[in-house]
Amino acid sequence: MAQQEDVFKKIVSHCKEYGFVFPSSDIYDGLGAVYDYGQNGVELKNNIKQYWWQSMVLLHENIVGIDAAIFMHPTTWKASGHVDAFNDPLIDNRDSKKRYRADVLIEDQMAKYDEKIDKEVEKARKRFKENFNEAQYRATSPKVLELAEKRDALHKRFQEVMNAEGGIDLEGMKQIILDEEIVCPISGTRNWTDVRQFNLMFSTEMGAAAEGASKIYLRPETAQGIFVNYLNVQKTGRMKLPFGIAQIGKAFRNEIVARQFIFRMREFEQMEMQFFIQPGTELDWFAKWKETRMKWHQNLGFGAENYRFHDHDKLAHYANAATDIEFHMPFGFKEVEGIHSRTNFDLSQHAKYSGKKIEYFDPERNESYTPYVIETSIGVDRMFLSIMCHSYEEQQLPDGQTRTVLHLPAALAPVKLAVFPLTKKDGMPEKAQEIINSLRFHFNCKYEEKDQIGKRYRRMDAIGCPYCVTVDQQTLEDNTVTLRDRDTMEQRRVAISDLRSIIEDKVSITSLLKNLI
Ligand code: ATP
């Protein structure tokens, strides 16, 4: 674990050193849980967004996009339930003065039981060597069974307090923390305050005070921009159920425990799609979107074992199914995307609060109804982090040296091709520029002439550039170059005229999208 934390620290500093992610307002020592994307980060982020957008809007004839404003009529958030219920349960440790989300402390405790079980299994595997039968051991070892029983009991209690009548049972939550003897990771003590609720929405004022300014919120999710535009899009686009509306945009949450770099930010970006369907078909569509979204993730080639579904214990009262797609980060399996079956809750609420009829006339059933909704909601920044974590490698080379390389999926890499003149003379720089000029309309190219070739390769490895080309004396004679592959480090001689056909397909988002259909 300690080793994993070290790796994570290295990834964070790598992100800064190579222009991916900077702390916000860095010269003023940053702003808590707010980050800026640098010259390479913005390219990677744009590519992630493009991969998502195109997989939704380009590959589905019945999904269209919108771009709603961040500011929305304040009643939106009354209707959606955010004013009254977008709260996190908070608890403070009196000794360290640190604040935690009580539900997260309990979830971490459950994960600890799982870790202990895994440790027991690993110990037994070493002991029994090739005779080890893992399934049998898990089913019969008294130690494992005892831990599993404790975990299940905690799980059951947690579910009860989260789903208590009238909202989360805050006292019950504190009692769990005390009974489980959960300690503050900083002070190591159990000197806890009571659990309180805290609203996560940022508010500001619109209009000058004299004119009677009104309190408005920075949207905590992009979804409501889609719900309030449901009628506009359905009517003007003459959309027939089932159909979806996709959107990418900023969201803001006053997160109490902002940690783990860009995993939990106060200003972040979401990619959400609301899929409107006939009531009664939601569980089928829920299953379908689970599969579609998992395929989208696994298509990046990071290994199926690094993903899992986590079905929600706590279902919002309006939801009838919810799951998270979790990715194996250096700090454990963590949510990257949520998939929720939200019934007709949001549209009905907006109909009630706005006084407008928000319904769909179904010509096949010859009746009007409020559509049900399946939502897929993914954080761009969390996706970015998962890609960075998986791609980062400090590689030992056969010659004893090490290199830091980002094995980014080529289609997402900020720069696709770097072109180097071997030396700054004999017309090599001009030739290199010529190559870039002919390829820049097809993919992102970068010119580099500083330092020896070896150092230039290292710099390109560190930003995940999949291909490098070197222009040398021979190039001037026969128009061939050496093409070097980031992952294998193999070099081969190819004609300049072949570069586009060799590279373009491999680095294009289209190539990723083709695997999805
Ligand atoms: P968590 O339980 O981690 O707070 P959530 O369940 O509240 O997340 P949703 O409301 O379902 O998250 O939001 C959908 C997606 O938006 C999440 O899966 C995540 O990728 C992203 N997201 C949510 N909050 C943040 C945040 N503070 N910083 C970065 N991304 C976020």
C-alpha cells in the first residue's frame, strides 16, 4: 500500500512537471481542490471528451447533445431536491480537527475487512503452494469466515442507517463509527463529534443588491440542464422515445473532504447522458447501458480486471437501480462513473414546480406519459486520473537505465508524432518542418530540436507521445526517416510518404469508436 501511495505521489508530480495538471492559481500557492489543466493535459482531456461525445452522439442516431448554462433558475434546485437533500454526513475528530464524511469512514472500514480477508488468502496460498484451492479456503477457513461475517454485519447496519425513514440516521451512523472503533487516520483517536449534514452547493447572487438580487447556485450536476430542456429538444428535434440527450460541462460541489488530487474536486467536469424511455422498460435499458458503458471503458485496453460494478446499497427514493463503474486506482477501486435508473422523478418534479406539462405522446400506445430516465454520469477528471494512473510506468531498461513512460492509448495522447532533426544543420530542420506541415491537418505533431535524440525520446515518452520520427543525413538523400515506437522502443526505416498511413489510423478516435459497434 505504501508503495502504491508513493506511485500516486509520483503521478501527481509528473502531471505538474510535464504540463498536464497544475494547482489552480499556483503562484498564490493553489486553491483547495481546484486544478488547472496545462498544455498537455488540455489535449488529453479534450480527447477523452471527444471519445465520449462521439460514442454517444455519433454512434447513436437517437442521442443528441446540448450545452446548457451553468446558472439555472433557482427553482430548478428546489425541484430536483438539491436544496433540501444534497448533503453529506460530516464528522469531525476533536483532536486532529480534521473533518470526514461519516459514510466514507464506514465504507473504508468495510474495505479493510476485505483487505484482511485477501491477506489471509495470500498467506494460505504461500503455505499450501500448488495444492491451494482458493474457493474452498474462502468457504471454510474460520478466520476468513469470521471476518466476512463482521463485514456483512457492518454492511447490513450501514444499509439500515443510510435508508432510515426520514433520511440518513445520523446518530446510528456515529454509533457504527464508535462500535467499529474507527480512529482518525491523523490523530489516531476516537474523539469524534456528532454527525451533521452539510449542503454541497455553492451559491452566489445574480443582479445588483439594490435591484433585489436573487440567490442562485452553481450547478452541482449537469443533468438538470438536460431535464429542463427535455421539452425543447423533444419538440424541436421531433424525437421519438427512446432517445437520449448528452452534455459535457462544468459542475461545482463544495466537497468537504477534498483529497486525492483531481479525484475529488470542487470544480470539475461531467459527461452525462439522460436516456428517456417508456415506463416499464427501465430495467432492460439499465442493463443495456451498464454493458455499453463498461465496453466503452474496457475498449481503452487497460484490462478487464481493473474494472468492476458496485451496486448501490443506498438507493435514492426515486431510483430503482443504481450502479457505479469502479476503476482500480493506486488507492483502491474507486467510482469513475454512475449509472442510475431515475424513474420519472426529475421530469415530474419539474412539471410540478414549473406548472408546465412535461409529457410524451406515444403514438404507438396512443397515450401520454412522463418518460422514465436512465442516466450515465461520468467525471472527465476522474477518467483523466484513471488513465494517468494506468499509463504511468517507471520502466527498467535492459541497459540498466530507467525511463518514465506514459502508455497512453494512442488515440488519447496529447501529441501523436514528434519530429526531430538529428542536427540543426544541413537542411534537416527544414525537412522536419516540411514533414510536420504535411501531417498537421491529420494529427497533432510537435517539432523538437533541443538536446540529444535520446533525451528527446525521453521527453516524448514522458508525455505519452506514441511515435517519434528522426530526420537524418539519409533522409536528405532518400526521403526516409526512422520511426520509433513509444512502447516497444523499436525503430524502423520508413518512407516519409508512408507516415500518414502508418500513423493516422492508430492515433484516431475513429479507430477506438470502431470497436464499439
Ligand atoms: P462520490 O460518491 O465519489 O462523491 P457521487 O456518487 O456523488 O460521487 P455522482 O453524483 O454520481 O457522484 O456524479 C457522477 C460522476 O461525477 C462521478 O462518478 C464522478 O466521476 C464525477 N464526480 C462527482 N463528484 C466529483 C468531484 N467532486 N470531483 C471530480 N469528479 C466528481
